[in-house]
Amino acid sequence: PQGTRDYSPKQMAIREQVFSTIIACFKRHGAEVIDTPVFELKETLTGKYGEDSKLIYDLKDQGGELLSLRYDL
């Protein structure tokens, strides 16, 4: 899909090293690692950001559920 890309094994090795370095630095300063979903049900996000928010991107899955991408991801 538009806006997405694949990474080769060489590119992934570089990305993993960069992320590892960044994460280690953040942890040294007291940060904790979290993992959140890239998308959620639209009703969940509109409850957090408001119905008219321009901070979310709407999607529709093949099953008909209304989904949205989180703006911060």
C-alpha cells in the first residue's frame, strides 16, 4: 500500500542496530519500552481525541469494522 515499504535484510540489520542504540540510551535515562497497536477501533480513538480530530486516519477492514491509524504512529 502507498506509504509503506519493505526493508531488505541489510537495511533491517542497520535499522535494528540504530533502534537498539536509541533504546539503550533512553533506558540509561530511565525510560521504559512500551508497544502499542498501530491501529485501533475508530470509536476508541474518537473517544480519546474527539470526533472532529484531524489526528487520526480512517481505515476500513475487509470485515467492515471501522478502524483508524493512530496519529502518533
